[in-house]
Amino acid sequence: MSLFLAMFFLIYGGTHVYFFYRARAAFGFGAVVAVALALFLAVMAVMPLLVRITERQGLEGIARFLAWSGYCWMGVLFFFFSSSLAIDSYHLVLKAVALLSHRDLAAFRLSPLGAFRLAALYTVVVTVYSAFEARDIRTEHLTVPSAKLPADVPRLRIVQISDVHLGLIVREELLQRIVTSVRAAGPDILVSTGDLVDGQINNLANLVEPLAELHPRFGKYAVTGNHEYYAGPEQAFAFTRRAGFRLLHGEAATVAGITVAGVDDPVAVRLGLAPADQERRLMATLPPERFTLLLKHRPQLDSPPSPFDLMLSGHVHGGQLFPFGLVVRLSYPLMNGVHRLANGALLAVSRGTGTWGPPLRFLAPPEITIIDLQRTP
């Protein structure tokens, strides 16, 4: 974790330095403005750390204010940084063309001020749009035919939520939208594929009730994501259970004639809370003639893949803020949507239902997923 934090703040701090030099090149301000801007950027760079410190001290009001200001700034900075990099790339291509063609293309270059203004305009427009997209919960449908369903179960509807991240930012308003969408879908089974909660989970009792009022006829099942362990396992598990979910820690349940299996996030292994071969052990005990639904937070496959029929995952958020998904895909090539594996099984990866960090989504709208298992002869 310490290495991850060091890398995070090295990269995040670097983007702030980049912003500072872009602003200074554009406006040419003096020492007083430079110091003031540097102090502001330094505070914003460590804001995620300040959020956690104030949250752990029980200063929820302050923590929520810092979270909103710090994470909104994170989104704004990301959009500015990515658009500025695109402008830098344009200038590099222009320079290369000029060298190869022996032509003067300086007229096609943007001045530092023009480049800053263009990046700022893009940032404002995209940030406003992203705030609305983050609230626009889509419903994705997947139909899975299978001869493994029992004769008395012609159709079984499973609804998946994932990566809700209830905490300082994702609160009652978005949760009510989620619950309304789930209720409208009419699930037989509701599943949560990790990161239901985020942060220290202080004073989230009022967020339990909307989830607890959902009563699909065959129950609710959940697995852990990495953020359950960051938030504090005992608190996170207690919240999930109070919300009416059965947590599957390397366990399986027989539900409506199918097997619902679930494994813990790899963070549990690093903390010594789950065995490294948890999935292999679990899957070896399951009857192959019964349809097996595997809940696993991260869209990563064992080698060889476990003998499931359908695996539901999340974690990647669809990248959440384009073009960050291009980076995420390097670690998780099977992201977003449905993937048919070599053994005929299916992997369905949710874009997530809430947000982590910035309460923004760009070209990665939140979703609940409706999976209809249809019996075939």
C-alpha cells in the first residue's frame, strides 16, 4: 500500500507541476501569483490524504467538504491534463512534419495562452457534461441461454450493481436512483460485485434502509471489493449484511436451482484474510451439471479459467473518465461488457453504478445490469 501511495502522489503531484508551468507559460505572472498558485496546488495535491485523515478523526462534515472540493478538482485537473497532452502531441506532430517537409508551419502552432484557453474550455465543457453523466444510470441487458436451468425455472432474472462506493460523496440522492432502477428491473436475485462502500463508513446508517427495503424473491448476494478492506473490513461487512446481502467469502449457495459462488478481492489475500487459492478450492467443490454464477470483483481469470458458466465483475468503472480507460485496459484487457471465453463461458464486466473519487463520468456512464438466464431444451 505504501508503494501504491508513493506512486499515486508522485504521478498526481507531477500533474500539478505540469499545470503550474502551463499556467505560468500562458499568463507570465509574477512571484506573488506564482507562490499563491503553488500553495493552492500543493494543498490540492495532498487533499485525498487530508480527506482520509479528517474522516478517521470523525470530522465528517470537514471530510465531506474536502472530498467534494478535492475530488472535483481531481476530475478538472485530469481533463485539463489530458487535453493539454493532446495539444502537446499535436505540436510534436507538427514539428516532425515541418522537419521532414522543410516547411515553416509555425502559423499552425497554438501560443501558450491559446493552448491554455483551449484546454480550459474543453475542461469546463466536459466537466459539466460528466457531472450529468454520473447521475444518468443506464440499464444494460444480457440474456444467457442455458440447458442447466431446472425444468421449473424457465427464466431467472439477476440484477447486478457494482462499485457503488457509498461514502462521503455518493449519498442518499444517487442511492435512491440506484434503488429505483433496481426495483424497476424486478430482480429474482440481486448481486453486488464489490466496492459497495468506501471510506470509514461513519454515519452511513441512513444509507442501509433503502438497500434493505429491496426484497428479491431469491435473495441478495455480495462479494468484497478492494475498498471494503480500505474502509475497514468489520465495518464494511456489517454494513453489507445490514443492507440484506449475504456475503460470500469463498463460498457458494444454491439459489433457485443454480449455484451462486463468490470470492474475495485479492486485497483479502494480502491481509491474510483469505487463502491465495480460494477460487480454485471453491470451484473444485461445485457440481458441474448445475449452472454456476461466479461473483468476482476484478475481471481477472485464473489460468486455466474456473469452470463457471457466467462470471460477473466490476472494479474498472469503464475507465470512468475518458481517456483513462485506455490506461486501465493495459491491466484489465477484458473490461466493459460481455466477453465469451474459449471454454464457452461468459464474463460480464460492469462499468459500475457509482463513482470513485471525482463525482464525474465521461464516456463511461454508470449502469445496473439485468441478466436473464433463459432455460433451453
